[in-house]
Amino acid sequence: MSFAWIDSFPMLSETMNGKRLAYLDSAATALKPLPVVAAMSDYLLKHTSNVHRGIYRLSEENTSAYEVVRDQVAEFIHAPARESVIFTKGTTDAINAVASSWGRTHLKSGDEILITDLEHHANIVPWQMIAEATGAKVVSVPLTADYQIDLHAFHKLLTPKTKMLAMTMVSNTLGVIVPVQEMISAAKKHGVTVLLDAAQAAPHFEINVQALGCDFLVFSGHKVFGPNGVGVLWGKKELLEAMPPYQGGGNMISTVSIETGTTWNKLPEKFEAGTPVIAEVLGFGAALKFVKAVGWKEIEAQDHVLKTAATEALLNIPGVKIFGEKAHKVATFGFEVAGIHPQDLGSVLDKEGVAIRTGHHCTQPLMARCGVTAMARASFGPYNTLTVIQQLTSAIEKARRLFL
């Protein structure tokens, strides 16, 4: 580790239940570096005003700063046009926008929406809802025995009925990296529209929407060291321009008349109804600036070190099973300890200062494929250290002594 992470993340020096905090829930939300807090605090304490349409200096300055973040997002995902970057409340909101807007205008009875067994509920339920409304059908790609996408089954499931392929890039539960490039290439040969859920990919490796060839990409700011409440929907410009608005209100209109109706604003405003979360967008921009300063080489190298060390350490504990152990993955581990319920394990780890998540992780179909109703999950951020892995394994050993 060459970057001084602890200097930027005060929480790394905190304690929990009297023990040094080992924060291993980054897949749920990442810790926030000081520049993010500073950017939000500066706006709230010194520069509060609304953005867009204000002609006074404070509003104009905030509007400029707000729109700079849109440029940062475009650079972050290598988008060809800033107008195609839509600010949303997060990944879930972005997927719902595509399902509602694109789905209602493109799907009909008999069409199929292809997802995978790795999906978060946020990339399942909106498609089920739109399928019910349009008569379309949701079909899921199964997994192999080692919890990777069954590509043979995927290619068989791609048919003339398939209109949308909506898939995660990285499993939030197992950390498994999906071979999206191969899947997108195959989908495009069938004329299928593709949405990528990059919520778990964005913190771990660089994303290039042009190289990927997807039609939509979504992710959340709080997974990338930014604040909650802000996310991104990126779409190909021609698709977004043809789609009706997802929500109505201020900012997304061009003209409003009781007698003749309403006309829509241009992109990106057409999909950004209402007053935005300004402090959060500015904090998001600070997070993206932070990632750029650290560099993907450092972030990806640290993830590899943590993944390798944690895998070895966990498998050295009797009774530990890592789901998707041999898969191509990031440093996120869905695991179980034989004879100990995940909730009991999480409670013991909490007393030892180790913060993990237990339950179904909003992936109940995946739990069914794994043959469990719940599992433990330890998800690492690049700010974690090898010492944290030792703290995790020591706490698991203590749980084994208590319950077995």
C-alpha cells in the first residue's frame, strides 16, 4: 500500500465496542474521505443556494460547480457526451428510470428481459414490475457450480424474444466479476439493449462505457467513497432523447400550459425533475477527484492484495466456506462457518470490533442457488489492511470456540 489511506479516512482510527474498528462492509457503503466531507460542509456552511436559473452570484457559482461534477462523471466512465450523464438518487432509482421509461415504450407481450442469478433485488424487481405491466417475461441466466455465469446457458437464452439484458458487473454478495464484455458482444448480435449495474464495479476498477458497448450504465455515489443520495444513469444519447421522462416537475420542462400541455427540456434536464441534492453532488465530485488522485493502479493493486490474503486466511479456518472461492472476483466474500448461524457470527464479530453484514444481502434468488437463506459477507475497501484480516479471522476463531 503506497497511498496513506489512514490520513484521509478518520473512521479508520475509530473504535467499536472498545475494539479497533475493522470496517468490512464497503459493499453496502464505502467510508468517506476528508475531501468529501469538506466539500459538503463548505456548501452547507458558506455557499448554500439553489442551482440553475438563479442570476445572483452565489447561485451561478454553485450551478457551475454542480455541472463540473457532471463532467467529472463523464470522464470517470469515459462517456462521449456530458449530456448523457443523468444524476439520480442512486443505482436503484436509475434502474427504475430505465425500466419505467425505456421499458414502457419498448416492451410488449412475449418479449423477454434477461437478467442473471447474481442480481441485487434492485435489478430484479423493477423488471418484474415492468414485465407485469407490459406482458413481457423476466428470464434469469443460471450459474455454474462455482457461482460464475453459465455462459453456455446464457447463449442459449439469447433469442429473438430477448429485448433487454440487465446485469450486474460485480456481485454485491460474492464479489464475482461477470464477463460482461463477452455477454454484451453476444447480445448486440441479437439486437438486444444492455444495461449494466456498476454499483459494485465502480469502486474496484476503471469503467469505460465506450469500450464496453453497453446502452445504459448505472452506479451510486456512496459506493465510490461519496455521499448517499446521489447516483448516475448514463445512457446512449439517442436512447435517452427518445425516452419519455421518468418523473415530472420543475427543471425537466421547457414549457407548461394548462391548455396545450407540457413540453420537455433537453438532456440531461429532462430526467432531473425537482431540486437536486446539491451538497451530495458536490461531495460526489470530491470523491471522484479523490479516486483520480489515488489512481486506479493503486486501488486495483490493493484490492488484489486484500483478496489474495483474505482468501487464504479464511480458508485456513476449519469449517469456513467461501461461495465462489475460485471465481474471478474482487475482495468481497460471501461465506459461512459450519455450525454457526450468520447472525450469531455477526454478533460475535461486532463485539470484536469487526463490522460485517449478514443476511440475504438483497439477493434472495442467489441465496436459493447457494442452498442457504443467509450468509456472512466481508467486503473490503482499498483503505483496509492486512491487520484487519487478522482481526477478522481472530474474531471468527473466537466465534467457533463459543458455539462449537
